[in-house]
Amino acid sequence: MKKNVSTLAAWSALALAGALALSSCGVSQESADSASGGANPAVACTGTSDASAASPTKLTLALVPSGDAKKLVDTVKPLEEALTSRLGIPVKGVITADYQAAVEAIGANQAQIGMLPSLQMSQACDKYGAVPALQTLRKGKSSYAAQMFTNNPDKYCTDKPAAGPNGMLYCNGTSSGNGPAGLDSVAKIKGATVSMLSPASPAGYIFPVAAMKAAGVAVEDVSPIKVTANDASVLAVYKGDAEVGFSYWDAREVVAKDNPDVGSKVVVFALTNEVPNDGMSISSKLSPDWQKKISDAMLDFAGTPDGVAALTAIYQITGMKPADPQSLQKTQEAARSIGLG
């Protein structure tokens, strides 16, 4: 069976030097107690700083592709230029191999800024003291639902698929994008071929697999197709290589640029619990003043029309706000619930 994945060859040369090992999920004991119903509340990591650190002469920004990596190389340039202008020192974006590589890059001081999913923001804080500085906004929300979609709506939809505000088809009350919805249909996934991302991905693995577990379906009960990005997961279902797929809501909009009929061929049928948005983490090896300068520069850029256009092109970001470290614990707890940690 042919697997549809985004090509990595075009950006492998841009990956950070060295093989960065897959880290553990970094779930603290407090988080584990909270997830299992223990008495100890989860304690959110807020990060640290080096008050004696010298001012940096350049900064590296680590990013991970959520779609086509080749496009990210080009779309990150306006962000590099904006931060360079605001901070007065060169800022260079570097594409890492995966989410965990970005965390390890921050820990090794190969990158001082990271655009990370919620789980990796917590990991970078727990392991290396990196400050969870900002969280993204999309259409005014600081959280989102992971979606489950199919090319076989007769099996998974309890009502007739209907067009949502974006013209694409939804069923089981999923058109608002607010989770959870349609989870009664998740048990039907058993035995299906499913496109999913790596276990480090909140939307492409952690939250959907947690929803499967709650419905009595284990990963071993399906035939997984491993993909490298959210657009590849949609394409696997669109092209018939998988019956069901997982991604963030609504990754079909990215695929529609080259496949305008994806919204009618791929139908969203379930949404998970809300996932805390991704955001920006800053290295603990920087001084408090520089941590604040970087955070303020990103917030300022995100508040301009050019900033919104640039961040939308990178990660469909429409704004940014100060991070809520406590909300990030939700992803750690979901990871713990499926045995990651």
C-alpha cells in the first residue's frame, strides 16, 4: 500500500546538525498524579532564566513543519526579518526533523527560540527550564480540537454530511470546530486503516488515541499508516490509502489549495477534547531582559497586518497571547493517559 507523506528531502539540509535523540515525554510526577486522579495537583512549569547571561549576538528559531516543509523554508523569511529588525540582532529560522528535535535543540542551545506544540512546550520547560512565553491564537481561540475524518461517511456519520462555514463537509455536529463532538462514532474505527502522525503530535496522535482508548479501541486494533505532517494525513484519506485520519481542525483547508474537492471527498466525523494551542518557548540560557525582548517583539509583530499574514502562512496563526502554563498540562495528562511518559 502506498503511503502519502510530505517529502523531507528538500529540507534535510536545513535540519539542525547532529542526530537529536527522541526524548521522554517529560511528564512530572505531579502531572501523573493529576491524570490518574491522585491528590497532588499538576504543577505547571513556568521556566527559568540566567540573570548573568551575556547579551546574544544572534538567535536561532527552531520550527517544525505542520505541512509541506519546502513551503515553510520560504514562509518563515518574513518572521526572521521582523524579529531581526525588532531585536537588532540576526534571527535565523531553522527547520528541525521533528517536534522532539526542536526541544533538544533548545536544551543544547542550538536554538534559543522554539515554535512548539503544547506537549513540547511543557517538555522543554520541565527538562531545560525553557520559558513557555506565548501561545498562538487561531480565529480568536487559544485551543483547538483534533479531528477525525473519513472517505467512508456512511460508516461514521449518524446524520447527512453538510457543508460548514468553509464549504467543506462535516457530520455529527463537528462543523463548529469546537470539541468534543461525534465521539460516539469513534468505536467504529476498530479494524480500519488509519493515518496518524508520530506519538509526539497532540492533534495527530495523542488526543485522537486517547479518544480511541475511551471508546474501547487500542492502537493495536487498527492498521496505522504513519505520516509526517497533518496535510499528509488528510491526503492519505483523500487518495484512499487510509479510511480514517487524524489532524488538527481543519487541516483540509491547507490541502484544498491543490485539491479543491478534498472538502467533499473527506468528511470530518469526530472532534476530540480541546487541545491547548502551540506557542513559543524561549531558552533559559537567556537573561530575563532578553526573554522579555523576544516575547515583546513577537507579540508586536503578531499584532500587525503583516505579522498576521506571515504567521498565518507559517502555522495558520492569527494572533498570539501570553502563555498559560497551567493549560499546557492538559496535553501532558492526555499523553499520560495513553501510556506516554
